[in-house]
Amino acid sequence: MQRRDFIKKVGAGSLALGAGVGTSGAVQAKAEFKWKMVTTWPKNFPGLGTGANNLARLITEMSGGRIEVKVYGAKELVPAFEVFDAVSRGTAEMGHGAAYYWKGKNEAFQFFSTVPFGLTAQEMNGWLYYGGGMELWEEAYAPFNLIPAPAGNTTVQMGGWFNREINSLDDLKGLKMRIPGLGGEVLKRLGGTPVNLPGGELFTALTSGTIDATEWVGPYNDLAFGLYKAAKYYYYPGFHEPGTVLEAVINKEAFEKLPDDLRSIVLNACRVVNLDMVAEYAARNPGAMRQLIEQHGVSVRSYPADVIAQLRKVSEEVVAEVAAKDDFSKRVYASYKKFLDESRSFSAVSDLAYLKARDET
């Protein structure tokens, strides 16, 4: 009976998430656990912020109200880039962000968010869920009193917004660009200056000239921020973020206070939201891109082939250097690289071959 009841709750919560409607009528129990979730995103920001909201709502509904999760956007409780530490020390029970923001703790963390010219969203899920990635991620966060879980993916991103054309590698020299993670180090090697800013500060920084360019996510999110008002050129592909995992970080002590069924609900809610966000971006990005072009006159440009070639070369060097820093980084890289090599071989005769066949005119 308990098992059937649990499955019913999971099903109801999952359906509610997909339909975008609440099931508040099913929430009856008094909250046994009241959790705070801090995020790196502006409150209610489309895709990212709403993904955090969906996770909180789903946990509450699937638990029948036994866990009540309240979401705090960036700066509401803690600054965007203090989410990791806040959850680690127990200021909040849960956080929502991306692992590359915490590279100062351990550079290997970046493998659990995204790697330039690396795994796509679908491939990242394969590595994490079935390729040994989760076990390594859990090991990485354990010293910080944290349990990680994939809780969203923005899929292949755009290259970014620029106030000048990129016609050669010389155009990257001296460029001040908001770009986090390993992609930022690649830009630095090519003579640019990477800047790490939270999303809520990008528009002001770009319009004021504090930065010359910025990447954010893709059409859906970039349109919501109005970045087309601040820069003229929109470049692709997003070599630096081919499938960026968003994470839930859970305070280990808070998690261990939950009974087994609620632990399962929390982790499975993360899984549902992780997969749901991929579908949302697939649905929202095409229309947003059309709007940027047709209504706002955005100039969409491809990086020149020689620039892409050099970005790939430098990316390989940067990733290899991070991988060589310590034994743990070597293990993470070996696991990631094995999965990437196998995925590359198969995608050549599956996804890549199909897309070429479908879209050739």
C-alpha cells in the first residue's frame, strides 16, 4: 500500500509539472520539514529561475506537503555566488546553480557543469546517470557537506552578444567578456579578459561598457534579459557550453534527517526537473530566436572557421591542464573523456548523420 501511494504521488507531481499547473488540492499534510532554497538566478527568471520554482513546487506536492520548500532568488537571502557556501554551512537546506561557479573550490567541479566542445545535454545525462559521473560528483562535494543532483540543462548555448564583429582571432584580444568556467580560461589564453558576473548584472554591464561582450544562455533567456538592446551581434555556436547542467545542492545533514521516502522524493524531483528543462528549452528557443531576428533586427553570425579551430585547440589544452592538477581531477577527466570519445563515435552515425540528412536542401 505504501509503495502504491508513493507511486501515485510521484505520478501526480510529474503530471502537474508537465502541464504547468498546481495540484494544491492534493497537499494536505502539515509540513514536517521547512526548507529554504537559494539560487544563483534572478527570482522567477524564465527557464532558470522558474526551473528552481518547479523543483520546489514538485518536492512539496510529491511529498503531500510534508516538505515545504521556499525559493529565494539571487540576493534575496544570499548573493548569487554564495549559494554553495550557504548550503554547505546550513544557512539554507538547498541551492540551485551550476558547478562551474564554484571552480575556486576545486577546478574539477567544472566537469559537472559543462566543458568546451564537450558533451551535449543528452550525453551529460548519460554520463552522470549511467557512466559513473554521479559517483564522482558526489565524491567531489562530500567534503563540503553537500549532496549534488542534476536539476536542469540549458542545452547547446549561443556564443554570445558582441558590440563588435569577430572576423579573426585579433578581435578577441583585449575583449572584456562575461564568460564563466573553462570557456573563460580559453578566452584568456587568446588574449581576452573573462569576467564572471551573475545574470542580473549583465545588461547594465554591457550597456555601460564595463564589458564588451557577454554570453548568457540562448534565445529564450537572452530575449527575457533584453540583451538585444545592449549589443548588435549575436554569435554561434556556443562552443563553451554545449550542454550545461544546472545543479541542486542539498545540505547533507538536512537530507539525512528525512525519512527514506522523502529522500527518494527529493532526488526524483530533481531528476524530473532536469529532464523537463531540456524539453522546455527545445520548445522555447526556436520562437525566441525568430522574434530576435524578425522583431528586433538582431544580426546572427557564425564564428569564422579559423576562430573555431583555434578555440577548439586551446580548449583541449585548457581541459588537459585542469585534468592534470591532482589524482581526483585525473579520474574525473578519464571518466568524462572515455564517455565523450564513445559518444563522438556513435553520434557520427546517429544524431549528426540524421541532422545532416534531414536539413540538407
